Amino acid sequence: MTAAPPPEEISVQLVRAGVGKARSLLASTLVLAVMAGAFVALGAMLTSTIAAQSTLGAGPTRLIMGLGLTMGLFFVVVTGAELFTGNNLMVMGVLSRTILARELARNWALVYVGNLIGALVVVLLVFYSRWWEQGDLSFSEFSVTSANGKVDLPFGIAFLRGIVANMLVCL
């Protein structure tokens, strides 16, 4: 069994990966970002489906919901797709002067827009396929209730929850 690399080696690997991302072709970055947005949206859809149909109680349901979103993240990692959350670590390349600030800004903009496009493609597919009308509408009701709960949060609380939720995603 191999021991985990020391923190110094991990940071070198992160910077090296960031340089590759910063200098990758525009088209491939955008395609990989669209894929990541779609994968995360599909994971969220799985999570909503699980939550809407579960009769297990709050604790077990939330645990299983976490596995649903993890499936989306799994596909991001396995395919090498570009997720904005993980690309925030590219700032280490700017701090070590191996990535220019404009290269970072270009990557972040492309990946952010690509993630949004991928997620919106899934939304459009779900909407126009009328997938959300299946069964007893519990998926639709859960999705709307969940979305309302998120947009009703004060900005500071939503921001802090976003940090907590994404701390491990970027690794």
C-alpha cells in the first residue's frame, strides 16, 4: 500500500494540473465544462428523485441523497470533466507564478459558462421530455420546495453553506 504524498507534493501536483488546465484548448475546455454541468445536474436530479420517493425518514433519506449527487461528481472525476468548483484551486498556480491571471480568468469564465450550459441542457431535456410529470408529481413538488428553500436563504448563510458543501468537492 502506498502512503499518501506529503502536502508539499500535493500542492506541486495541483499547480501542475492547473497549468495544464490554463493552457488547454478553448473548445476542449468548453466541452468538458458542459459535460460537468450536465453530470452534476443529473446527480441533482437523482438526488431529488430519491428524496421525493423515500419513506425512510429524514436521516437515511439525506444520506442516500448525498450518494445521488456523488454519482454526478463521480462522472466528473472519471471523465476528466471541468467543474468550476475544482478549478478554483488553480489560484495556486497564479500565486506560484506559473499561471497568468488572464489565463486563470479565461479558464474560470469558460468553465463557469460551460457548467451553466450543461446544467441548462439537462433542465431543457427534463422539461421538454415531460419527465417531471411522471408518477405522483412528488419529484416536481420536492424540486420546487427545495429550490424555494435555497433562494429564500440570506446571502451570507447561502455563501457559507456553499463553502462547506464545496470544501471536499474541489479535491
